[in-house]
Amino acid sequence: MKLAKPAALAAILLVLLPLSALADCTDPAGPDVNWRRCYLDGRDLRKVDLGGAMLRDAAFTRAKLDGANLSNVDAYRAKFFSATMIGTRLDSARLIEADLTRAILTGASLVEADLRNARFIDANLRDVNLTGARLHGTEFRNADLTGATWVDGSRVCADPSIGQCN
């Protein structure tokens, strides 16, 4: 039996390596999981640790993420329509252009989160912590921000604060 030449073996590995980097949507929930472009609609992910996970373009419509750790996730353009995220940790999360329309984030922590151009239309953001969050272009239309700790870390939004922090 003749062994493959090193150059041929290297070429085969170069072709196969990118395949191993693709998301496997059946992977179990855990830190650093790659769920890029996965559909996780309606999943029960309460209290799971997804710290550092790749969630770009993933869909979590009506998912239950209460008490979960999503710190340091990359959720660029992820969809969290009507998801429940009560008490969820999203510290230092990258949620650029993410859509959290009608999501319930009561008591969630978004400290240092990048929320540029994210949408929180009709979302429940009562008592969230937005200290140090980046909000350029973020849409809060009809969102309830009552009791939220604002970006500066010292101002708490008054009751009522709908669509903006009063």
C-alpha cells in the first residue's frame, strides 16, 4: 500500500478543515457552542451557559432563555422575537443588529453589551442593567424601560419610561 504524498495530504486537509468549523445545530448547549445560522425557535434553554457562543444569524423565536448566561456571545443579527430572557446575563454580548422585538428581558444584565442598531420594539426591559452598553442606532419603540439602569450607570429610568429613559 502506497502512502499519500505530503502535498496531497495537505491539500485534502485544507479542503476538509473549513467543514469542521461550520455550525452543528444539533450540538448540545454549552459555552462556546457554534450555533451560527441555526433555528432554535421555541427551545427551552433556561439557565444554560452559552458564554462566548457563536450565535450569528441564529433564530430564537419564542425561546425560553430565563436565567441563561449569554455573556460574551456573538449574536450579530440574531433573532429573539418574543423570547423570554428574564434575568439573563448578556454582559459584553455582541448584539449588533439583533432583533429582540417583543422579547421579555425583565431584570437582565446587558453591562458593556454592544447593542448598536438592535431592535427592542415592544420589548419589556424593566429593571435591566445597561451600564456601559453601546446604543448607537438602537430602537426602543414602545419598549418599557421602567427601572432600567441607564448607560452611565447612575441614572435609573423613571416610571413610566416607554420608548426612552425618563
